[in-house]
Amino acid sequence: MLHRSLPLCKKLLRQRPFSGAHRLYYFHIPKTGGSTVNRFICSQLSDGRFITHLETNDIFVSPDPKHPPESYTFLSGHLKYPYVRSHLDLNNWVTLSTFREPVDQVLSNIRWVRLLGEPKNELRLRRHSEKVQEAARQIKRLDLSKPNHIEKLVELMEKEEFFMFHNCQTRHLCGEPSHQRVMPHHLQMALGNLENLNLVGILEQLDEFIIILSLIFGFTITKEYLHPANKNEYWFGMNAGSAELRHAVRPLIEHDEILYRKARKMFIEIHHGVLAILEERHYSALDTASLERLQALVVK
């Protein structure tokens, strides 16, 4: 099955190397490899016309007449899909996003908030919302290596300030506020918006996604760009392989699991479709090394 984005991929391949004729917007869902993607794309844009982390520099709220959003080559941020769509004509942008296996994503999110609760991160914590600050304070009181404290963690997740952890990836695409629960009809909205994205990656195959971007846009790729950025090495006693822990957090990700399966399917379709395009005679001389590496990493 050919994904609907493949005609666009074919068009982009004909127009490479990337010149800014097509603007890129990356929907940065927390803890899905976005820092690595941002670093890679920004490294390829010599004109400097890019902004990452729009959530702290929202050019839609206070637009600069001299530098409207359309004047940028690349925009990225933790802004929800419906909000961005209400401010940008996404038909004029190549839209990207990455997704992550939901249990790993929610555990990473919990670890990130727990890390913010460390004394050395006090200033960083103050820059976040009161809900994030309260969540960091409450999680810090727990010993995440103990099963009974994991149970307490799940109980905490039923409080409003912890709704940000519930189905985070679905919430990002449907636009539901962080103080409300994600419901089944929100999942349907998210699935529809997922279909509208042009290029989709998954953290578990982030190398392949970056190689696909380099092939489509004619970007230069080297090993350092494949190393994870902004990686949290602290686990605070949590055992990611613990069946008990993974089972305990599943109520937080019931919709994300459905969304992720769809995102992964889209990634595979795009991945194989790009391979097929490149193997056509017209593109046979392009990026032999990158193409061979991509073929070696084909998703099963």
C-alpha cells in the first residue's frame, strides 16, 4: 500500500537539494526524540530562519510584521496540532512528527518531571507551570524503586495536575487541554490529524527517519546527528523492564497505544515507499551510501 505522502516525497526528491521552497513544521511531542530531530534539521539550514520550542516563543501570539511565520524555513514546538492549524495554512508546509512506544514515552515523561524536582534544577522548574511544579514535588516524595510507591504514583495520576501524563501523544494531536481527560472521541480527532501529517517517524527507528529526511531533502548526514540529544540518564530506581511497572501505567496510555500503532504503520509505508522511489532508474545514482544503509535497516 502506498501512503498518500509519497507523491510529495517524489516531488521533493526532484527539487533537492533543499532550498527553503518548502517550509517545514515539526510537531514536537514530548519525549519522542524531538531534540534530536530539531538539532539535525537546524544543522542543515544555513540561513538561520528557524525557531524551535515555539511554546516559549509563540510567534502566533505576538507576531512580528517584519518576520511573519511564513518567513521561516523551519518551525518546531510543543504546540498542539489544532492550535498550529488555526494559525498556519499547513497546506503550505511539509508537516512532520515523531511518536514513541507509549509505555516508554510516559515513563520518560515521569522521569523528566522527577528530574526537574532535583535542587540543581530549581531555576528550570520555576520556568514551568504550577501544575508541572506540583507534579515534580509530589513525585519526588516517592521511591520509584518500590512497588507500593508505584501504586501511589498511579493514584497520583488521577489528580488533575497529572492529567498531562495521560495519553500525551493523543492529546498533542487532538488539542485537548492538559487539565482534562482524553476521551474516545479525542482519539478519533487525533487519528484524523495523524493522517494529515506528511512525514511520520518513530523513536524506535529514529536513525532511519533521519536518513529518510536526508534522502528526501538532500541533507548531509554524519554519525553525530544520529546520537540522541537531551537524553535523561536518570531512572530514580525505576526498572523499565518491570512487568509490574509497565502494567501499572497502562491506564494512562490506552488511546496512545492505538495512535502509536497507526503512526508506526504510516512510518513503515513511507519508509518502504521512499525506498521504492529511490530504486527507480531516475534516482538510482542518488545517495548510494545512505540508500544502502536505509535498505539494511528496513522495518519489518
